[in-house]
Amino acid sequence: MTAPKGPASYFPSIEKKYGRPVDEWLTLIRSSSLTKHSELVTWLKTEYELGHGHANALVAYVRQEDKA
């Protein structure tokens, strides 16, 4: 099995550190009324105390996936 690359490479550490499955974070981001990348990152950091790198990876993944 190949190791994930890009934003998905953060997923195992996000699940371990914050105790929620990544799918929950992705659903949470998609259900937000915020639309800008930076707004979503700031929201995750403020409301859920995620680190910048983890918040950024989750938002980047959602935006990348939704474009496809």
C-alpha cells in the first residue's frame, strides 16, 4: 500500500490527536457556511483548536475533492 500524499498524509495524525475520524471533519467543513480557504482554516483553529497545518490540510483536501 502506498502512503498518502498531499493533504491526506496528515489524516492519521489528525485522527490520533483530535479523536475524530477524518470523515467527520470533512463533513463539518462542507456543512459550514464559510467559503474562503482562510476563513475555514481560522474557524477550525478557533472553534475546534486544530493546529494550523491540520486545519489547512483538511480544508485543502475538501476544496481539492470538491473541484474534481
